[in-house]
Amino acid sequence: MSRLVEPVSKLEQQRTLADWLVVLEGLNMAHIELGLARMTLLAERLNLLSLPSHVITVGGTNGKGTTCALLESMLRAGGVSVGVYSSPHLVDYRERVRINGDSPAAADFCAAFAAVEAARFDDEGRETALTYFEFTTLAALWLFRAAAPKVVLLEVGLGGRLDATNVVASDQAVVTTISLDHTDWLGDDRESVGFEKAGIFRRAKPAVCGDANPPASLLAHAASLDTPLFCTGRDYTWSLAEQQGQAGRATWSFHGLGLALDDLPTPALPVMNAATALAALALSPFALSEQAIRSGLMQANLTGRLQQISAQLWVDVAHNPESAEYLASQLSRIRKSGRLLGVVGMLKDKDIEHSLAPLADQLDGWYLASLGGPRGASAADLAQWQAGACFDSVAEALAAAEIDAEEQDVIVAFGSFFTVADILASKEW
């Protein structure tokens, strides 16, 4: 096999983060088999198969990032140090790793990349090739080992069973929801997807499932491992209050797993993910005060998740039917007295038809944007499922929507992480 990158040298020690990212983005793994063999070999060389932290692996179709952010916020409010690994990033690569709320310095990432690169070659100079995600996951684990926070939250990239994050000996697992996405890799029915998601379960280690209707395959895999599995609606419940709380705000309640909490503040992130995070917290060895839980819920946020960018513009990374349905359910909350205008750009390997359908009757005007790259769908692709004005880029679509929008109109941009990233990087908000 031809060498993907050259062995570590003085030149590599001088690489900037931008230099490293150019190298990593050029990795070509088209002919390398899926599996954890490469990750296991390199993680063993780097002493990363286990970490000096309590590790919680978070998988699922939707809500992984928000569940991690909610857990992170509550733990930090309780004085517990936390590391988070998530993907993809929106603007700055360093967003993928947070340690106590901050991303490591560029120099720290460079040191981690150099360590992983050195480990790719054995004593006889033989090379182990890695994908971009495998390489960057190992670097994140290296950073966590160095920082040694009390808790590390690992967001699964794809599936679970064969995901690079699954190489770590985790202490807890969380599966948020199970629906169809990445069907080429995970299967085209919920039972197949559920089995892949359940691959992060560990023998006799607690797990949470935030899906109200978990597939039989997930339940069976937990049983085969003697994994104590705690499911929403069965082992714990949550509900939105019918009336606003004493402070005049929406509240919710959580009951089960030793907790009975009412009049909880509604976070800026989905309450169903807050409930999943609370369930995971209840099963952890960290006993937080009720005040820490409440403070953490109020402070939790995550870039790109129904985020208000300006007085008139909101963005959301919703990119599949389940997340689009949630976005549709929230539009009444952000609507003013005028119209709702949608700017959308999607990837062509997503379920475009059923991702646009929940919003078809909600939006008063559509601005369809082409996304670049080999995976990007064109505006014409989107127009097959939803009528609207077509534009060559997200920037052009947004500019047209801003020109058309009147004072009481609201613009919602969604459809992909790439769509939101283009907007966040385009201006000084």
C-alpha cells in the first residue's frame, strides 16, 4: 500500500493545525475495510483503550450532540470536569473537542496529531492507514488522556458497533433515538439500525435508551450482554407542564431512577434530550444537587441547534425526517407576526423528500440552495420535492431571503451542518 503521509519528521513537528488538516483531509481510504482492527491496534500503542475518566458513549440517530451538551452543562454546574468529543464541526475544527467548555489550543491538537502519526508506524516501519475520522478520534482521545477530566462524553460518529469511538472501554452508554439514516451503512429498517446503535453497550454496564419504541434488536443485544438498560416510558418518565411555572416560563418534570423533579426549567435544547441526559446522569457515580441540575439545564446550548443568529435569522442543522419534524414543531415559538421564510441546502444522500415534507405547510417561502462537494445536492434536486426559488449557494439563497423579508418575517436556514456552517462563516454575527 502506498504511503498516505510521510513518517514523523522535524518538518511534521513544525506543522500548524491548518497544515495538519490539509494532510488529514487528503487521506484516501476507499479500499480499506470497515472495522475496529486499525483503531484497536493504534489505541493500544497509544495507551488509549481505556481512559482515566468516567466514559459515557452517546449514540443514536438524532440528539447525540444536544444530549452531550446537556450532560456537559449539568456536570459542569455541579463542579465536575468534563471532556466532550463531537462531530462534525461547523466553523473551527477545534470545536470537535471541549474540555471544561473550552477547545484545546491549536498547538495541543498538533501534538496529538504528531503522536498519532508516530504510532501509525511499527518498529519495522510498517504503516497502518487510518481514515480522517479514525485519525482525529485517536487525537481527541490522546487529548483527553492528557487532560484527565472526571468525565469524557464521546459522541458516536456513525452507527455505533463499528464507529471509531467504540474502541474505548466505556462505563455507560446512551442511545438517543433510532430512525433511518445512513441506510447504505446501517441498514434500511429500524431493527438493523437498532442493532448497530446497540453495539456501544458493554457487559454489565448501564445504558439508557431515549427512544420511546426501541427496536427488539436493541433490547435483545442488551439482554445478551447483561447490560442494565433503562428506557424512557418504562424506567423513567418526563412530561411538559400544561401551564407555565411560577416564573412565567415553560417547565417540565422528570420521574424515575431515583429522581423526582418538577417545575424544571425548559432548556434551549429539546426536552426529550434533556430527559435522556438526566437519566444518564442518574445512573452515573456523580450525585449532583438539584440546583446544579437546574442551572445546567438553563445554561445548556449548542451551536446550530435552533440557534438565533440575528433578530430575523435562525439556523438549525436538521437534516433528516425526524429532526425536520422537531424543527417544524418549534416554528410557532419563533414566528413573529409575519411570514416564515426557509433557506435550505441538503446532501443528496439524505432523504430529501421526507425531510422537507414536515415543513411544506409551515414555511411561506422557499429559497433552495445548492451545496458544493461530491455529496452536495443541487437546488434543482431539492426542487423535485419542494417548489421554490433556486440559488447556486447558501450565501445567495440567504441574501435573496433577506432582501425579500419584511420586518416581522423570520428566516429559518436548515438542511445540513454544511448549510449552517456556510452561514456562520459568512458574516460577523
